[in-house]
Amino acid sequence: MEAARQYSAQDAQIHFSKILEAVATGEEVIISRSGEPVAKVVPPAGRPRRGDHGTLKGRIPASDDFDDLPEGFDEAFGDDE
């Protein structure tokens, strides 16, 4: 896992929006004073981390006929085409 970004208290005030964007994507940010960590900004517990679309591609199995409808399915729902 990548090390958390670290900002001094003064830089954290200046770059607060940037810190919030990083945390919204799942990163953790450390705020320090005089070089000593004093706070950690983390995403809320239980909230899924945002990521790129398609991050689960290849990780969820689906049968080869997934998109095929069973016989009679379309007729049962009034699509007689």
C-alpha cells in the first residue's frame, strides 16, 4: 500500500480542497505540525472507495449465455416480436 500523503498544518489550510478530493478517492492524508503527525484525514467508515469504472472487470464470473433470454421469457412479458 502506498504511503499516505503528508501536509504541514499551514499547507493543509491552503490545499484543503485538494486534500478532500484525495480522501474522497480513498486516500489517507496526514497533517503534521513541526514535522510531527497530529491528525489523519480518512474516508468515512463503511463508505466504498471510489475508483475507476471497470475495476471489477474479470473478477465477477458470468456465464457465456448471460445475455440470452430463456425460451418464452419475452412472450411472458408481452413482447411477441
